[in-house]
Amino acid sequence: MSRLSPRARRAVRLGAPALLAVVAALAVVIAAGRIDRLGPVDVTALHADRWWGDVDDAVGDALAGDQEVRVVRVVDGDTLLVRTDDGRERVRVLGIDTPETRKEGTPVQCFGPEATRSARRWVDEQRSRVTLARDDAAPDRDGFGRLLRYVRPTRGGRDLSTVQVSGGYARVAAYGQDLEELGALRRAERAARRADRGRWGAC
């Protein structure tokens, strides 16, 4: 047999991986044919763990995902009534606390009405369509059954927590939770305090 030229040897060397891949593919096809001849195989049992893992991941992603809703009413500066696919829900805005205006047995607090009006203006600017976003550091609901969510605009811009804190309508309130937006909200609060904005200059 004649010797291969250097160019031919290089072609064989480069083509060897592709040839091996073709052989491997043929082996899989042949093995599959043999499995068919052996009878039905319980594929569900073979891949049950992987299948259920995919289902769990999909459910988790759905729960963790943002949800676009319509605001039915602004209850006060940090609480909204919204309509979801499942009905109406009260939402407690994450990361902030505004002065009370509607708490039973508690008088209207300084700058509470202004905080409510600020929240209403922001919702009106969004044409009542907002996006609710969870924070892994916070529970799904508070002790009153309200959803705990960041309330964000659907078309970009500042979220309601930032607007309320920056304007001096709310104080930062994390209740011991390491919230994702905690650092940014604290910086906004410090700026509002230094400028005596809102409640920091009026109360």
C-alpha cells in the first residue's frame, strides 16, 4: 500500500472525530432498534426524578415571576387593593412604612394623607397597571394576609417604594429582612432626611 502524503494524513486526522461521531450515532440507532424488539420500556420510571425536578423548577419560576395587575384602589401610602387573575388582593408595599391614616383605634398621623395622595398620583401615572415583584427575603404574605410585593411600573421608571421614600412620604421598614432593595432605599431615605423632604421637615 502506498504511503499517505502529509496533506492526506492531516485530512484523516481532522476527519477522525467526525467519523467517530457518526459511528456513535449509528450505535445508538441500532441499540434503540434492539430495545424496540425487546418490548415496551417504562420511560417514565427511568426519568421520573428528572421529570419531577423539571416540574418543581417550572412551578417555582411561575411563583417567583413578576405579575402584572390592575390597581383597584389606593388604601393608603403603602397599601393597595389590586385585581389579579384570581380575584382581588391587598398588597403591602415592600421595604417601606408610611404614616397611618386608616388604622382602627389610631388617629391620622402626620403626613399620612400626603403619603396616600403621593401613592395615588404614582398609580394614576401608571394608568392603574403595575407589576408586582417578590423578594426572596420576605414571606409571601404578612400577618394580615396581604401580599408582600414591590410595586413597579410596567413601562420602566421608579418603583413605588423608591418614590415614597425619596419624597419623604415613607420611612424604610425591612422588619429584619435582608431585602434586595434595602440598600438603595436606605440611601434614598438619608437623602430625604438631609433635605428635610416630606415628613422629615413637617413632622
